[in-house]
Amino acid sequence: MSDRAFEWSMIGLTLVVIVWMVCSILFLHLPIAWAIISGFVIEVGVGVYLLYRWGRSYLERTR
């Protein structure tokens, strides 16, 4: 994964999580705390996976 792809993946993920939080509060009528916590868990979980993939790619490029 290139640096640019990682950057855009994280930006896209953050936008999706923000939309998830807003939609879950407005349309699904979930409690605000639940929407924020679930969004945070999604952001951290998927973000760590993307960072792992980018790190492996980076190490392969520098060898």
C-alpha cells in the first residue's frame, strides 16, 4: 500500500465513521454514547488494520 493510498484510506474511513455516528443518532435513534463508542471502535479497529497493511508494505519497499 502506498503512502498516498494509506492517507486516502484513513481520510475515507474517518468520513465513513462520522457519517455512521450522525446517521445512527438521527435515523436509528441510538443513544449518543453508543454511536460515539461504536464509531470509535470501528475507527480504531479498521485504522489499526490499515496501519498494519501500510507498515508491511513500507518495510518491503525499504529492504
